[in-house]
Amino acid sequence: MKICACIAEYNPLHLGHIKHLNYIKTELGAEKVIVIMSGNFTQRGEPAVLNKFTRAKHAIIAGADMVIELPTVFATANAEIFAKGAINIINSLGIVDGLCFGVESGDKDSYIRLADALNDETKGFKRALKEQLEKGVSLAKAKFTAVQALGGNFDESLVSSPNNVLGVEYVRALRSLDSDINIFPMLRTGDHNDATLKKGITSATSIREALKNVKKAKKVKGNVPPHVFHDLKGYPTAFDKMIMASLVQSNVEDLAKILDCTEGLENRIKALSKDVRSFDSLIEKVSTKRYTASRVRRIVLANFLGITEELVKDSLQTPLYAKVLAINSESKDLISLLSNKSQIPLLTRKSDALDLKKTALSCFEKDVLANDLYNLATNTDFNENYMLMI
């Protein structure tokens, strides 16, 4: 295999990510690794602990050859949109042979079988899905149960963890595009959601939780590479008030235009926002079994960034761009290769973005806004048109 892609947040990059990058190059034999990485805000509806350029630098030092930004409209969306957006970019590059992603269980064949079953949206499937959603279960679980009810025989663990759910969605997106890109699920160690900091490889969740506590922040030194620990300064808390302020100024009509804000959830969010004084308190108040904390955070964050459902869906249907955040100086030949092969514009300097039109331009403007707001909240000054060569 010549070029393998992976999709990541690196929030922050830790020893488990190092293991993944090494696996791609040593076990899979990839000559180059292209990372599609979330920008300054993440799929959990939160700001990243470090800006996107610093995290891209960390990835290059750790072994990646190029880091391309996953547009904000996808990076802050649910698993299905997150995956479709990333896969659309990877497939459009025209040079990627394989996709490697971390999972808690399952093999290549099991992911393909389940993805194909979920993509076959018959009337019976839609009816069974509606029945499950009415019971208040999560969308991923509802889809799985609907497939099982129609005679499927799949391992429930494939939809029991965020990484497995993303894995299924990556494969669904690739199969929908009839892509030739091969898939390589890699078994992870540890629990993705475990908030307890462990020695060696631990979850990014546990590292972020430690960073929120000044007394515990130094304990993550053994969980991340030295170059990452050097840049970790704590958790960016200034966003809480900014996000709450934007919610106070918004009306229910604004909230109703946001992806996944359905069934009157906009009224619940707006009403409860008047009774709390912190972002965390709001999420705790609004969240239910049906409306998970991550879903609510994504909605409130989308409101903060002005990302509507219409923009997200239009962006999925439109050829966008590949914004390069960083590249290994020894792999700069990737730029000329992509310039010849990519079906979407490659953005490496300010002038490249001048040719973007309509939906692609609107999408890129959200990346610029996200960068400007991150700079404001963290007192930094990273230029959106910056590209690191390391």
C-alpha cells in the first residue's frame, strides 16, 4: 500500500495514537500517511484542548506525512455526518489506497456486512427504525436493532462504542461511494470513554479530564509524547461563557435550524438556558436518555458557530476543498501529486481559497470563524491561511 489515510481528532495526541500511526507504517506497510483531522472544535461539541495547527504539528512529528483539516461543519456533527464528510474528502483526493481506523472489536468483514445492511434502507427497515426511535434509544442503537429485526445477525458490540460506531459509518460512506479504498480496522486497547487516567496508553477523555484540574495536569506526562506535553497548558475554559452568551441571544427559531435539534428540543434548550449559569450545568439539565449530552453540546456549539442543518447537508453534496494544516518537509511531493490527482481544490496558501464559490466558500468561512473565535478565547494569533512544513 502506498498511501493510507486515517481520521482523527488528536485531542490531544497520545501514546495510543502513536501506536496507530506506527501500525499503519510498519504493519500495513504504508509509504505515506495522510491524516484528516478535526479543527478547533470536536465531535463531542467541545473546543479542542489545543489549536488545530499545534495538533497538526504533533501529528507530523509523530509520523504523519500530511494533515488535512476536516471542515468544521463535519467535525462538529454526529457520527454519520462526521464520517461522510471525512470520507468524501479522502475519496476525492484520488491518491489514497487504504483507510485505517481504531475499533474496540470486530474485523473487516463484520464492518462491511453491517455497513451494507444499514445502507439497504428498505421500507421495512425505515418502519423498524421509526419504532425503535419512538422508544427513546440512540440513533446508532435504533439502526442496529432495526437491521436485526429484519433477520440480520450482527455483533451488537459494533454499535456499543463511539469508535466502533464511527468505523461502521466510515465503511457505510465508502460503500455508498463505491470506493476502491481498502479498510483496515485496528483493535484498540483501553476504553475510549474511561475518564480514569491510567499509566501508558489511556483515553483522550481521561487526559482532558486531568487537564481541567491544575493539580492533576502534570500527571498526563507519561501518557503523551514529550513534544505534546510541552505544549499542553490546561483546558480552554473561556469558551463556556462565550457559548452561553450566544445561546442567550438566540431564539428558538434559530435553534430549530440546527442539525439534530428536533422534536421541540429547541424549546427545552432555550427554556433551561435561563435557569443555569454555566455550560456544563446546561448540558446536565437538558440531557436525557434520548437527548445525549454529546448531542446537546453539538447543537449548542453549532448555534455558537452559526452552522445550520442546511449548510451541513449542502456541504455533503458539494465538492469542497482539502485545507492542508501541516506537511512533513520530506513528503512535500504529496502537494504536487494531489495537485494533479485531487478532484477538489488543495488549499496551502491564502490565494488558493479565493477561487472557492457558494457552498464551499460558506463552509470555509466557518473554518475561518472557528479559528478566529479560538484565537479570541485562547489569546493566540494563528492565521487561518497558515500551513506548517516540518
